Amino acid sequence: MRKGLFYIPLVLFLGLSLFLLSGLFSDPRERDSAIIGKPLPAFSLPDLMNPQQQWTPESLKGETFLLNVWGIWCPTCNAELGYMSQLRNEQGVRIIGLYYVLPEDPMFGEVFDLATLQKDVQSRLQSFGDPYQFNILDRNRRLSMDLGVSGAPEHFIVDADGIVRAHHIGDINPQVWRSKLAPIYQQWAAKP
Amino acid sequence: MKPLIALLLLVSFSVLADGNKELLTFESEEQRRLYAQLTAELRCPQCQNQNIADSNAVVAVDMREKTHELVQQGYSRQQVLDYMIDRYGNFVHYQPPLNRITIWLWLLPALVLLALFLFQLKRRAGQTALRYRSDQSAEPAPSAAKAELEQQLDNIIDRYRSNKP
């Protein structure tokens, strides 16, 4: 009995070390998403390039797609355009952009101008690659808030019935795609 | 001199501008208090470990605006919290709910305390029993005597072991 007690501090120490060690390899940005398994929230938002076209959750149904929250102001988003274009061209991944507009500060003479934004987006997509079927313009970030978006880039996998199946905070790179998102995307895309 | 005046003007105007931006109006003092309380206990999902009142991340600004809007509409504290937790998960509130996982935060310290208490109690009982037995002039029960002899033997062995270089 007393010999057993002798080992308790060692066991406690090892347990604590393991716990702290696992913390070193965890991603602090990783948090539980509240939207997974739920349908897309209601919205009706214009297309970025063609504002007459309105997109709703209904009009997006029918095929699994990757929803990418992004903006040209976000360097990480620009950096992942190339790899996502590759996904579109080589694997046929259907990617839809949700354009996240930064708030303008009128005090600094900033105003929202759709024509300028369209031009900037177009030139950006030309130089970095264009992975998008189309872009939805989230002017006041209402849909982004309903999705639980905390910044850009973020990604959602939405199945053919409009149910959100995955939520990834951060960029998509080959490793993230292969290990985390591709299995989910393929699982839902393969469903008849 | 002129550039200095220009700079002073610039600085004073920018301070004015900043002050104007966040002036919010409320219908009642109660709503103002509720808004202050909510923005202090909601956590910014982007810049971790700041509440949305402290953070100037886009999402925190949006959440502040939304909180203001909901408070104006007469939402209660719990309703606003539910609205945010619906979107950003339990992460967004500094007071996590009691569930299967978080219950251990409360149970574990209590259990450890209880275990230590029981351990101490047992040790005390053992010591008094030993003292009581050595005080007795009468011959202790044979089994107890045997146990005590064994204990002494253990002690001797231990002493020899620890003396070994």
C-alpha cells in the first residue's frame, strides 16, 4: 500500500505533462461551430457581379458546394485563391464565394462603391485565379453573422439539401483540404 | 508653426470623430445598463480573450451593433445571449453552461477534497489504533500481534534498503 502511494506524484506529474503537451499542438482558433447540421439561415442577397440576380438558400440547393467567406482586403484569402482554383479545375469542386465587405469609415472618406469593388475583385481574380462559380455580396455582413463567421477566410460545406456539413475557420491549403474537408465534401457530393 | 497648427487641428478632429462614432442612444437607463453588461460578458470570436466591448475587430463591432439593436427591440439579457450563442456557440459567452463536460470543472475539485479528507481520516484512525494497542498492557489479539510484527519486519527491511548505497 505505501509503495503504491509513492508513485502517485509521478502519475499526477505525467498526467499533467501529457495534458499540457496536447495543448501545444491544439489550434486555439478551433472552436465548436453552432451551424453544423443546420440548414442555411434565410437570406436574399445580390450577386456581386450581377446585382439583379438575387440568391436565396432555395436557389443554392441541388448540389454540394464549398462556401468561401472572403474579401480582397484579406491577404490569406488572396493566397488561397490559387489552390482553390486548382480544386475547381482538377477536382471539379463547386465553390461559391460569400463576399465579406469591411465596414467603411465615412470619417476617412470611405464610401461603398459597387463598380469599384467589382473592378478590384475582377483584377484580383485575374491575377490570383478564379475558383468561384459566382460571388454573393454580403454588404452588411448579416448572413455572415447568421453563419457564425468571425472573420475571413472561413469555409462551409453545404450539401445538396442546403444543410451545413462543415465549418472551417482559416485558409484552405493542401493539407487542410485532404485531411479535413475533402472527406466531408466527397461524402456529401457522392450522395444521390 | 503652420504645420504644427494643422497637426493639432487634425488630432483634435480625429478625437472628435472617434467620440461621435460610438455614441449610442437608449430609451431607458435600464437598456443602457443591459447593453453595457452584455458587451462585457460576450466574448469576441475573432480576437480571443477580449470581450466585444474591448475589441475593435469587425465581428466585434457587428456584434455590438446587433446587441444594441436587439436591446432596443426589448430583448432580455437571456434572449440576446441565446441569439449570439445560436450563431457563435457557447464559446461566445464568458459563462459556460453546465453540461456533461463542464460539470467536471465543479465536481473534480470537490472530489479531490473529499478523497484527501477520507485519506486523512483513515490515517488518523490507523495511528490512534496503533497507539492504543501499544498502551495496552494486556496481550493483543494474536492476529493483530502478527500484523504488528510483520509491520516491524517491513520497517526493518525498508531501513536496510534505504541504507544501501
